[in-house]
Amino acid sequence: MGRRNHYHVYVIELSGDVLHEGKFRKCNPDYIPGKPCVYVGMTGLDPDVRFDKHKAGIQSNRYVLLYGLRLRPDLYEVYNPMPYDGARDMEVELAIGLREAGYGVWQA
């Protein structure tokens, strides 16, 4: 893997308790009850390392810090690694696709 292609998209499953957050609910009007709630991000780090940093409160997203359960490699592994521009675009596309499938999605 060249230095140029070291970026990753990743998906973190969130506890269903995140649905008690008004801002999260407002951003997911078509959420289908029972579908997972997730956070979609991109990083230049290994997704495992980035998840640990979120949970430690280091450059963390609030929803991941409070509600993050586990990585969901089944939803992102096929795309990684990639160049920065590809990861930036894929983060948005992946979030849109999951939201259209009824997931509750937060993308920073």
C-alpha cells in the first residue's frame, strides 16, 4: 500500500439510544425502526485505531463517544484503502446509501 492510498472509510455501529438525540432523529427522517444506527467517517489511520481514538475522546465525534459500539467492517472493508479524494467522496456516498436503505446515519 503506497503512502498515497492509505485512506479508509469506516462505519461504527451506534447504540439505539442515539435515537433519543433530537438532532440525530431530525437528520434521519426516513429511518426504519429496527435498522442499525451508524456513524460514517474517513481517516488516514487504520479504522481500528481511529475507533479507539473516538472512544478515548481524542478528536471524537460526540455520538461515537457516547453511543459507539463496534466497527462494522462488513459495510466498508471492500472499499479500503484508497486515495484521499476517493475516501472523501466515498464517505458521502456510503452515508447516502445507508440512509437510503433505512439506517440511521451520522456523517461528520
